[in-house]
Amino acid sequence: MTLLSRVRKPLPAPRQRRKEARPQELLDAALDLFVEKGFAATRSEEVAARAGVSKGTLYLYYPSKEDLLKAVVRHNVVNQIAEGTDFIRQFAGPTSELLATVLRLWWERMGDTRAAGVVKLMMSEARNFPDIAQFYVDEVIEPSHAMLAQMLQRGIDRGEFRPVDVTEVVHVLVAPLLFLVMNKHSVGACAVGGMPDPKRLIDAQIDLALHGLAPAPITARRPARGGARPAAGPGTARRSGSAVRERPARIRP
């Protein structure tokens, strides 16, 4: 036996490769059909047919259509949230840079991919399926909001961001991203003019967010009306006749 024959491993048979790829093929087919037709209108046999398998094979992997939808969400969204949370924990740079990176990565890995269809699907169908809605809240909304809240609190604790209501600011950050996804799967899908450029819109969002979160600069305080005026310091008072008029010192930001 030669060294080459000992090192070389036999390639998996086509049937084995096909079997290993089936879960991914089923998830891809399900996502496409759920987005195209809606969850309620999609039949399990349609998913199986698009994936090139029998209905029985589909049920072997996913016993119900609800189980299939949950697997689609976990594969396309939940895994991304887990990666984002780890990225935030390990990031060593300034929080302003972290915020900008997270928002841009969201568009690259979620908004500009097939996974964005999950958001559109849940926005349009969740009210008709309370159990699925609760699942989405538990596994997507709450973990993703906690991830963004952790990032904002990091900036506040380090003195990079001013103190804010973190919960409300998370909603402010998320809303434009949801708008981009819904636009992509509605008016934007019709190729009509005047649609926003997602990357430019996210850049504008980052600019507004960072300026809004920046610590307030120190400014000179005006004395309260009718209250005592501060004593004049050197170079802050000038005499006109017998009266003294005081000028507040200028503080550069």
C-alpha cells in the first residue's frame, strides 16, 4: 500500500452527499415559498417538490410546517444574532466604531440577503399565528434587542455616549432597518424610481445616532433672571461712567 493510498479518503457517494444537503435544501425552499406565497398559503408538498424530495422525506426532518418555519428562522436569523453578540463582547475599539460596524454588518449579512425575507414574513403573518409570534419574540426580538442594548450600555459606561434610555434607543436603531427590509420586499421589489439606497441610508442613520449619543459639550451657564450675577473676573468687566457691565467669559467647546 502506497502512502498516497493511505492518505486519500474515499469521496462520499452522490446519494450520501445528497442526504447531507437535504436539510439546507429544504430550508432554502421553505424560505423562498414562505416569502413568495406566505406561510399560511404554502403547502408542505410544495416545499418538498421545490427541494426535489418527497413529502415523507420533508416530514422526516421537520414533522410539521411550524417546525419547518422555526428551523428557517433559527438558521437564517438566530445564528446571526449569536455571532453578533460574540462580536460585540470581543470588540476592543471605541463604541462609536462598534455601532457603525454592527449596523453595516446587519445589512450585509441580513438585509441584503435572502434572510431578510424572514423579517417580512413575520411582519405580515405573525398576528395570525400567536405561537409563532411568541417564538419570534423569544428567539429573535429579545436577544437582538439585548445585543444592541449591551452595545449602547458599553458606550455609556465608558463615557463615550451620554446617558440615555437604552431600551428606547434600541427601538430607534432598529426601526430604519425594518423599513429597509419592508421596502425591499414591497415597493422596492417593483423596480420603481426614488427608492432609498440602503447603504447611504444606514450611513445617515449612523451619523445621526452618533451625534445624538455624543456627550453634551460643556457650555457657559447664564445666570437666572433676577438672581445674583457672578463676580467679574479679570477681563470680564468694563466701566461706563460709574456703572459696571459684566460680560460672561467665552468657553470654547
